[in-house]
Amino acid sequence: MFLRNCWYVAAWSEEVTRTPLARTFLGMPTMLYRAEDGEAVALEDRCCHRNLPLSMGKIEGSDVRCGYHGLKFDRTGRCIEIPGQPQIPPDAKVMRFALVERWGLVWIWPGDPAKADETLLPRWHYLTEPGWSVIKGNDAAPVAMKCNWELNNDNLLDLSHVTYVHPKTLGAHGADQYPVQTDRRPRSVRMIRWMPNVPPIPMWAKYLSSAGNVDRWQITEAELPGHCTVDAGFAPAGESTIDNLREDSPRIRVLLTATPETESTSYLFYAQIRNFGVEDAAFTDRFRRDSRGVFDEDVVILEAQQRANDAMPDAPTIDIRFDAPHLAMRRLVREFAEREKS
Amino acid sequence: MFLRNCWYVAAWSEEVTRTPLARTFLGMPTMLYRAEDGEAVALEDRCCHRNLPLSMGKIEGSDVRCGYHGLKFDRTGRCIEIPGQPQIPPDAKVMRFALVERWGLVWIWPGDPAKADETLLPRWHYLTEPGWSVIKGNDAAPVAMKCNWELNNDNLLDLSHVTYVHPKTLGAHGADQYPVQTDRRPRSVRMIRWMPNVPPIPMWAKYLSSAGNVDRWQITEAELPGHCTVDAGFAPAGESTIDNLREDSPRIRVLLTATPETESTSYLFYAQIRNFGVEDAAFTDRFRRDSRGVFDEDVVILEAQQRANDAMPDAPTIDIRFDAPHLAMRRLVREFAEREKS
Amino acid sequence: MFLRNCWYVAAWSEEVTRTPLARTFLGMPTMLYRAEDGEAVALEDRCCHRNLPLSMGKIEGSDVRCGYHGLKFDRTGRCIEIPGQPQIPPDAKVMRFALVERWGLVWIWPGDPAKADETLLPRWHYLTEPGWSVIKGNDAAPVAMKCNWELNNDNLLDLSHVTYVHPKTLGAHGADQYPVQTDRRPRSVRMIRWMPNVPPIPMWAKYLSSAGNVDRWQITEAELPGHCTVDAGFAPAGESTIDNLREDSPRIRVLLTATPETESTSYLFYAQIRNFGVEDAAFTDRFRRDSRGVFDEDVVILEAQQRANDAMPDAPTIDIRFDAPHLAMRRLVREFAEREKS
């Protein structure tokens, strides 16, 4: 079950070069490369003659030449040369996918290119905005996860898992004792947890303007299809409310998205950004190291869950209170999937 | 094709500890652990919330807590805590399997716990009885076999294979020249071979009360579903008959059972016991080394047979005289399988 | 889709010895061995009793004894001994395949032995003829290819691939600029390319009787089912025509055949022969090294094509002019497959 008419992260900008990059999105082998003028291009990774992946061929200028019999395709996917014959049949072409490059990421629209709409990108502008320190996850490469992409939405829309999955890395901070709210929006779902008047996390405390207790929050927004922004922050107790958060408080945003490779594998792209200690290189290094450890822990869980789901597809399950946000998101995904069919 | 309402060996007692042990029995992922009071417990290895294997969680007292969102289950499989909510829905539970621990082995009953009947255990009391030296196969761990469990019954109910599979380890002793009898019982089948008035096996001869020829025997009893006891012994020629074997003769019993993991994989548990040279540590060491070699040879054959069966499921086969015992056992298994359906 | 009533290369002669060799042809596990008198034998690799591969047994004289319960089969596949019983049932037998050993190769006929016809062997007599230097590919062993056997025919009937697949090993010599002819014959297809009045390949030039330009040719003949002979040669310009090639010109013939193991795997056997520089050992060594590199390049392409075909079985493809020979061959194979059914 895939949504086609929406944006997915295909790659970090620095991964797309003058050498072909082969990835599979939503089950479709795809080749990414950069044209002579720097434009990122995504073509079906299959010569329309005898199926050899075009990514095994060579980039010539802004075109790609197949490595088997030399057919050449331009960046629109049109065949422009067939060795040994002057005529090029009209169906000599491969699919070309809509792409947009924004905030250091290359986004692909696997569905109808005519419907590609840049206003539907998640608002991940922080990635290139001054005032934020950005750590690109996994050294600006995706993590290959052996699990369905929606398990990542489920995971991030229920942060009570932090207590049990990340006790050694993020700490078992008792967030699972606070209720959550579910905020349903037209193309996204938000999970909101408000923890008022609690001690600050020691490591972060020095970045606060005043000593004493704080109000803490955890907010995950999952935008269609699976772009999750986790906002974890705190402010001196009593100075903000959940509806009026101080943007200048010490604030961490984690941006995560699982791009489906197949029904049971996906590419996890993530970044961690923060607005405090931005110049503190040692702090940044520690964050980088720590965040790798955290996401590795998540991947272990999600892959085990996928294996269990595959082995026991009909096993009865129960839902709990904390499931409300991710169940809302699953419904939203299915609503849009229905719309795509009609 | 599995029988559910019967006992299987799940583990050696020493394998079940305060740390979860994950095994799959008859296709069902299962978690084994030991409660605070020492009781061995077997639960479905799947949290009823989001399917994560419970074996990835933590033992707390006599309970287990899921490693994803912290649901806690007691040893009966009932959920007793859901973080973030006071009510526990009545269907918040996982399967619990009947277990019994006997003779250093943990036995599991994968079917209806109400029908679990300890009188149906095979009589493997020798394992903890004085007067017998016991060698636990594979250092008290199962051998992971890539074959269906019934191939092990077939193998042991036709010991003519010894001549061809084990010529270097057990010796090609010509047993395949003696006929066998088949003894059909309500829940077992016995294969009996009597070899009268033959020279003794040199290594064992010194344990005999008198010199000269012996009567040798090979008896395999396979009890449902696949608990095989191989009795190999001898006595001074003329002193016993097949119906009246001297228990005090030098006697080896090999206990073997293949617990099905899936249709095409199984756990082979085995032990070798003997009533002679019990105090002879060097003799015991040699037995241990030799028996490992012998069972490794069997596993090579059974796995090759499984691959061939899979590749050529409809290949025509013939039966021979020596097949009578294992064909009787296969019929018995199918009779009980039919009974389970009705 | 396999043709059964035709010859396939099963092995190089030196591979078939007094020790069993297990191979699978057209999905059928097969055991090859040499009888006491030197005859090469191919039997179904499966004991008709309990399916153990006979190749795990022992050769005794000209017979083979199963390694499980000792059934013995003669070279015709008839069971001639069953331990423990005097009578041998008439259906105690395994398939025996027709074999012929010719030119250092063992050829198998997987279909009806009564139809095996040696006149249908390809004319690969060069392999043992004086005046030719022979390099047995891959040191006289097959290359295990993870692709369907017909992809090899396709590859060799369109040598325009040389420019794109082998630019570093064979050179991008522009052959793809010359048209090809397709010659359809009753049991084969020929692809013919004539390149008149071109400079000779430098390495070969010294073997020519005169300096100056040459006429070059590439001819692939694919004989049913997949025996391909590639004839690449040249002669002083104007001295020959495509219909009248000088046999004494410097001439290379590459003999290749992909024997199907399964629908998606095959054994590639190949040899390279030439009639010039026959005594030049350094030249032969260089040829041996180079040809290994060339065929490795082909295997990479064919395996990638197989993966793509498997992943996208319904992807639309186009045909180009150079496809005419291999499309003719595919039609021929299908014609004979239809005939086999009726």
C-alpha cells in the first residue's frame, strides 16, 4: 500500500552526482544522476530495449547511454540514439519522475508528474536556515531498513517507546506517564505531550535563561506520506503553554522520513537540528554520535516487528491509548490511497 | 503436518534461565524463561500490542515486559500493566503453553493445555537414574536441522543405514544382513533386530562376564510424536532371547527426538546413556566425541534428503523390507493427526 | 521453457571421473561419473528409495551404491542390489540419460534417449583438430551464471554489444555502425556482419600475408538449442566475400553454449580457438587471460538483465534492427518446443 502522488526523499543532494545512483522507490527501480547544468534527474532504471539497468551505463553530457547496446536517453527519458539505425520509434522512452531539490534533499514524486506540487513538501526549511545546527543522519546517507515504511510513522507518533527502547541512550524519563493529545489535520497528524513543571534534562539546563523547573513538550507531526518532525523542547515553568511555545527556548527538532523501497524495505533519512549550543563543536559531535545510537535502536525494533508481522499476519492485536495518533495517521494514509484509486 | 496434543522437548533444563530464550515450535514463536521461583515458563513470543517478540523485552520478577511500549505480562500470559492507562482490556494476553520439567529436560505441549498429560512422556527416566552414565548431546543444546522432524523417525527406525552412513564411526558391521521385526503399539512402534551368536564389538568385550560369542540386538522404539529410544546391547550367546533381554548386560541407549521448528526445520535433542564403564572418564570422553561425529553424519543425510524431497516432491519412490517399521510409525502419526482434527 | 530432445554440454571430459559429479540440467538433478571401462554415465541424482542424491554415494566398479541404505544401481539406472532382501521390484530404477563424448566434451540428451541423434551435435570438431590452438574457457569448467540460458543466445547474436560491454577488453571498434544480415536455417540462425576495407586490428596484423587494409567479418551461428559459434576474422581487402571466406585467413572461433540448470540459472561452457600464432605460447597466455575478462563482463550484463526481467516481467520493451537474428532464434526455439509437445 503506497501513496504515489506525493513527495518522498530520494537522496541527500550530495549523493546525486555525475555518476549514476541506483535506488528503488515504491518497487520501481530508479536511476538518479545530475545533468551537466547541475539539475538532478530521476529516470526509470531500465533500458526500454532489453531491460538492463540504465545505472549500469554511462552519463554523456546530460544524457545516459545504456551499457548493453548503446541506446541513449536524454534527461526527459526520451531515446535519442539507437546505434545502427536512423529511426527512433516513438515508444522508445523510459519513465521520468518529477524531482525537486530543496533544503539539501532531493525529493521525488513517483506518481503523475502533472500533479507534482511543491507546496506539499513538509516545512523542513530549518535544514538550511541560519541559527540552527544541523546533523545529517548516518553521514548524509539513508539507513536501509528491512521494514515497511509505515512502521516508522507508528514509532514516532508514540514516543512512549523512548522509555523502553532507548533507556540507555535517551534515558527512561517517564514521559509514558503523561497523556497525549491527537491533532488531526488535512494532510498530517500531530501527537502532543505536555509535561509541566518538571526538572530539566541536566545536559540541556545550562542553555536555559533561568534555573528551576521547566515545562517540557514532545510533539510529533507526521505529514503525508511519512515525513515526521519531532519537536522536543522545554522552557522555564509557567512561561509557555502547549499552544504558545517559545521558539527561542532550547529546542531540538528531529526530521525523519522512511521512503518505501518495497513493501517490506525502506530508506530511513533523518537529521537532527537544534537552536542552542550551535557553535559548540564538542556538543555537536556528541549529538551526532548519540543520535546514531538512538536510531540504530529503533531500526532493531522495527525490523523485528516486520519479521513478526510477516510470520503471523493474522495474529490478534489490541490497541492502547497511546495508539490514537498513529491510528489516525494510518486512517489518513488510507483515505488518500482511496482517493488515488478514484 | 504436526501433532499438537503431545509433548515435545523444548530445551535442556540448563538452557532455560532468567534471560529469555527464543525458539519456534511447530511454527509458533515461543519465549522460554524461568520465573523467580524457578518455574520454567513458555509464552507466545509476541506482544499482543504491536507484535514485537517478548523475548526482546526484560524479565521483571516472574513477569516479562515488552521492549517496545512497556506492556507487562505475567507468567500466565495475562497483561498486567499498560503504561499510560489504568484499564487493561480483557483480550490483552498472549498464549501460554503447558510445560513440564522432567529428567533434566523441559517439555512443551503446544496443543490444548487442558489435555496435557504427563503420563504420555516417554520413559526417559534413565537420564537421572543412578547406575547410568549420561552424555548430553551437543553439550546440552539442540542441533538445528534443516529438515522435517519425521525424517528423524524414519532414520532411526531403519538402522540398516548404519552400514552406509556411519562406516567410519560406528563400523560397517553387517547388521543390514539380519531381518527386522515390527512391533506396533498404541502410541509407538518398535523395530527389533536380533543377531545371534556373533563376535562382540571389541571395545565393549571387556565389560562382559564371559568370553566368546554374544547375541546382539538393536531395538528402536519411536513414541509419539518422535521420541526415539535406540537400545543397542549384547549378552553372552544363548543367555537371553529377544523377549527376555538381560537388563544388566552391557547396554547403550540413545535417546533422540526431533522437535519441529517449522515444516522443514527441527531441533534435534539427543543423549547417550550406558550402564557399563560408568566410572571410566576416558571411555566417557571417547563416547562423547564419537557420538558427535555420528550425529553430524546423520544430519548431513537428512538435510540432503529434505532438499531432494523439496526439489522433487512427486518423484516416484519404492519401499523395501526394512521400511516396515517407519511406515508403521508414519501411519500412526497420521492416525493421531486425524483424531486431532475431529 | 526448455527443449528436451537435443544435446547440451554437461561437462568437459576431464571433469567426469571415478568420483560422482552432481549437476542439475533443465531442473533435473543429475549425477555424472565414469564407469570402470571409461564410459561416461549420467543418472538421475536421486535414489528411488528415499531420494538421497546418488552423488553422495560410492562408485563400486561401474555401479553406484546409495549412501543411505545401500541400494546399488548399475550404469543403466537399474537397481541391482537391495540390502536385506533378495527380490528387486521392477520399478526399482532411476532415469539414465543418453550421453555422448565428443571433442573433449560430454554431451547429454535430457529427452527421450531413443531419439538421441549424434548428427545433431554442433560441428565443434575444431576442438580436437590439428592446426588450431584451443583455449578451454574458465580452465575447463563451466561458469555458473544466474540467468536464463536464452540470454546467452541473445547476447551472441547481437555483437553490437561489444562496443558497449567490452570497450576496455575487446575495444570499441565501431562494428555497431555496420548492418547485419540474418540467415535462417532449419536448426540454426546466423548473424552476419561484413566490414570491408578497414584497418586491421594491430595485434593480429602481423599474421597477415600482406600489409594494408582488410575486410573484416563477424558471424555468429546459433545452433539449437544454444550452441553458438562466433567466427571473427579478416583477410586482405578485396580477396574474399562474405560468401567465400578464406579458411586460411587469421581466424578466431569462439564456441559458447549455456546449458540450462534451472529456468534462471545456467552453466556457460566456452572455448576460444584460432588458426594463427598456434605455437606462440605468450600469445596463447594473453588470449586466455583476455578471454576470461571478456566473458566475466558478459556475465555481469546477463545476470543484471535476468534480475531486471524478474523484477519487471511486464515492462514494455522495443525491438531494434540488430535484434533480427536473436528474434529469429527465439522463434526457432519456440517452434521446436511446440513440436516437442505434439
